[in-house]
Amino acid sequence: MDIIGKKFGMLTVIEESRRDKNYNIYYKCRCDCGFLHEVRRDNLLSGKVTSCGCHRHRRGLQAARRGV
């Protein structure tokens, strides 16, 4: 299954970047915030990774502003 060009959460898959010694496939992805992020294929497909981390960071800032 080719996932290049597909979007997973805030990440758009640009290209396959490498394979590790365990044959895991990694993809270079562009986050909606503009940051490039390398993500393992199974983490994209399972929904475990959906951003470069900026989304989690923003949620933390919003909670801090509310005093949570």
C-alpha cells in the first residue's frame, strides 16, 4: 500500500526516507505547522503519531493559560 501523498492527522507523507535493520519503513512527513518529521510506517497507520509534536505542545500551552 502506497501512502505517499496521504494525510494522517496533521502529517502529510512526502517520501520514504529509510528502512532500519528490522525492515521498519520510515517516511518523511510535513506537519501542518510546516515542520518536517520522520515517522515509522506502523505508527502512521495505527494513528499513534499524528503530528510532529506541535499539537501536544499547543494543548499544553492552552491548558497553562487556563490555569489547568
